[in-house]
Amino acid sequence: MISKKQHRLMYSVQQPAKKPVIRWFIAFLVLIQFSLIWPIYPLVGYIEPIMLGMPFSIVWVLLCLLLSFSGLLAYFLWEEQDQKEHGHDVLGKVEQSKILPKDMIANESFSERVKS
């Protein structure tokens, strides 16, 4: 009897485990959102001190906005690099013939298509 291991057959039906980075990223965004509402925002929602000519409460909101943007950018770059490492096509390219109808693939002008 020939074993399955000799043929290198794979019968795994398990989904790959979700990466913990996704969970940390979602927790990071939720923490930033909680820092903009009660009970955290009232701790920093004062006019004094003035920073960069703006009240501290506005600086706090801008800081949270910049943190969420930088976190999203870092996650996007990490995900793109991770997909490249695992051999996935990042943009999910589709063949030209699947996107455009066959009559538009040929070098046919709009006026020629309207005439026919």
C-alpha cells in the first residue's frame, strides 16, 4: 500500500489562522476612538495649555487623527508586503478580456461603434 505522504498529497481543509496584527490594529483604532469621547476626552478637553497657537483640545483631536492615519498607513504597507511574500497578486489583476467587452478590445473608435 502506498502512503499519502509519498505522493505529497495535502488534504487540509482548515482555513489559515487570522493574523493577530488585524486584531491589534482594530484594538488600536478602537482605543483612538474611545480617546475622543467620554471618559477620556474630558480629561484633556481644556483650552489651556495653548500648543502651536491652538487649544490643547484641538491638538488632542489632531493628534488622534494623525495617529489613526499613520496606523492605517502602516497596516496597509504591512498587508501589501505580506501579500507579496506569500505570492499573492496585490492588485488582483484581471485579464483585459474579462473587464471589457470583445468589441471594445479591438482598436475601434467610438464613432465606428456608433455607426455599426
